Amino acid sequence: MASVLTPDQQSELARQLRAILGSDAVVDKPDELLVYECDAYTLEKNPPNAVVLPRTTEQISQVVKLCAALNVPIIPRGAGTSLSGSLLAVTGGVVISLARMNRVLSVDVRNRRALVEAGCVNAWITNAVKSHGLYFAPDPSSQTACTIGGNVAMNSGGPHTLKYGVTTDHVLGFEIVLPDGEIVWLGTTPDGGEDVDGYDLRGAVIGCEGMFGVITRVLVRLIRAPQGYKTLLGIFENVDDASQTVSDIIAAGIVPCALEMMDQLITQAIEAAYKFGFPLDAGAVLIVELDGLAAGLERQAQRVIEICNQNKAREVRVAKSEQERADLWKCRKRAFGAIGRLSPNFLTQDGVVPRSKLPEIMRFIRATSKKYGLRIPNVFHAGDGNIHPLVLYDERYPEQVRKAVQAGNDILEKCIEMGGSVTGEHGIGVEKMDLMAKQFTKDDLEAMQMLRRVFDPDHRCNPHKMFPGSKRCSDFAPKKQAAA
């Protein structure tokens, strides 16, 4: 396991990094390192010893070899949008930022694939290929900022993955720098066929949360854009009726490309921020999006409207134009940003329950809100049972922080009890690693650790993440001396 650096060692490390990359690609001043002290999970913070901004895979390999020789941790970083502390430099180390490796390198229209650098923003891929009638399906809510390397590391999802799947379903292969500096390609090569012999090491690395190496280039699958969309907004008096609607739509044999739900508190915040026209007194709203051949969409839409009405929908609106559809999705994907109108801080959870148990988990969340005296609005991927309760708190009051963390843990433990999971797309990071022992057996966790050791035997690559017993920043903080 890598050790914490002394000031002299840190200075020497920075000198050698500049020799590899140049002065403009190394950040080591304390005030500048504060930018990299956390990701979007802000409850734990610790600055790295240095940040590097390479432009090539070869430069990354040289940096990784140097860190291996000096026994220094490495932490791959994309846009920093992770919500689980997966980018935290718990014991310092070198953050390898992919921000300058952000190009779409090539587009193969005939084979529907594109080769991109790991720092390429998710939405840029679709922008680069939409003139060919193609797009990249995975669409995290942060898709205008998050990067493909981070999407691969976390196996990111999004609203439209109900029908089209998560990141692993749209990544054919990638280049990765292993923790000893070796550069390898896993999966389909840019000039090869899709079938690959042997073990699916590509699939093993996707979702590893940056603990197997630094992903540098990714070959993504593109799909044909649908002929048309029908986007509906169902307005309900309560979450139970909206949840039942979700189950009934799927039971009717209809698979929307997206099924999203927002409760009253989050809808009120969004309306205050974006003025879309959401009703402020509705208990829940349901976004249902259908896509496919234009000829069959109207019939499906009418069936969805019938199901909504059978479940006491107050109103069902249909987007009348592409602009209205885009505005609705803009509101949904900016929902987390609107929370600033409700609270100075919030903790985003990411549990999963069976679709049929959505009403039960929503009732539990309401009870948890009352128990701890904290507001908990909800916005989530209802179609696949992936919930996102947002626990509101004020970090200026330590007791509120404690209650927020405990409320989040209670909700996630309930998800496990109901046959679900503690994460659907945000990952484990440092936030939820203690819960892994409640979801998996000791043997399960050891099997995961054995796989990790194949790629990173020294545990230097993004250490202190995912597994129970890993240390937190507070474990390394200077201890206060007792009063004399």
C-alpha cells in the first residue's frame, strides 16, 4: 500500500512530473489543489499531492511508471461529477486528469462506432454523429459535463437506459494504462470485428471505479436515432398512483425509452428555477417517453394515457414540439441544480428496488424524513427502480450532517432488505463502502478483491474505495492532543 509523502518527497515528485509533462501540465500549489480535493460528494475532502494534465497515453504511462517507482497512489479523474467520492485522494497521491484528452478521434458510420479519448464529454459524441442519424445512447443527467472515461469507470446509466442499457452495453473496447505503466487494449479494437476471443476483460474493468488502471481511449457503439418520439407528462395526486402507473405500463408490454418520476418537493424547486409549467400542488409527476417507428407511436401513446387515467392521473400532457420535449428533459436533468433553492447542501442517494416496491420505498423515505427532521425530495428512474432521494441538510450544523448520513444509510439498508442494491449508477466510492458487507458475503468481497489484485496487486490505483475496512480521510488526519 502506498504511503503519505513528506513535503520534500512531494517537491521531488512535482519536479519529476514536470520533467515528463512540462510545467503547464502539473498542478501542485496548495491553493490550486483545493479544486481537486473532492468530487460531487462533498462530505469528505482531501487534496492530492499533485495533479497532472497529460495529452497522450504515452505521457500517462510515464507518469504511472514514476508513481510505481516512488510507491505513490494514482487517482484517474474525468470531470469530477461522481457522487460517491470515487475520485477522493484519501492519502494524497497523483490525480491523473483526462481533461486535455477530450477529442472524438474518428467516426465509423458504416460500422456505427466512434473512437474517443477518455476525457471526451458524453454529449459531444452525439453532437459529432447526429448529422449521420446516429447517437450515443447512455445519457447520465450530467451528460453535458461528465466524460466517457468516467462513464466507463462507473458504468453510468441515465434516464434512457431503461430501454437501451447502461454504459457497458455501448462500449466495445478501450485502451487502459495498467498500474505498472503497461498500455493494453481490452475488447474490440478500432479496426477489428466485434467478436473477441477469450475472457471478457473489457466487461470486468467497466464499473471498477478507477481501481484497475487509467482508461485513455474508448471505442463506443453508436445506434440509429429513432424515427420519432412521444413524450408525455402525467400529473398525479400522490407517488403511489404514479408508481402503480409505472408497473402497469411495463405490464402492458410497453417499454418506454424513459420512465422518470419526480415528487412534489423537487417539482416545486424545478418550477421555481426553470418556469416550465409544472403544477405546484401535484404529489408526483411522471415523464414517459416513447420512441421508435413513427407509425406506431400514437397508438402506444394513447395506451399510456389510458393507463395513467386508470391510475387517477389528474392530467396527461403530450409535448407538442421538439422544443417542448427538449425543455422538459432540460428540467429533469437539471433537477439536482435546482435543489440549491431548497437547501445549502444535499446528499444524493442511489439505491435500487424492484419496480413493484416503489410505493413501499417511497413510504419508507417519507418516514425517514420525519424521523430525522430533514426534507427528502425524490427524483428517480422509476422504470428500473433506481431511486435518488436527496437528503437536505446544512453543513454548518454538525448534527444535521450526522442525521443526513444516517438517513441515507437507513434508506440504502432498506433497499437491500427489499431485494435491491445500494447503487444503480453512482458507484460505491468512499460513501457506501461500509454497506458492501451488508449486501455481499465475505466470500463475494474476497472474490472481488482477488480480481482487483490481478490488475493492481499493490493497491496503488485509486486506493481506499469500495471495500469495507478501507480507510477514510479522517483516519489520516492529525490527532488532537489531549489538554494537559
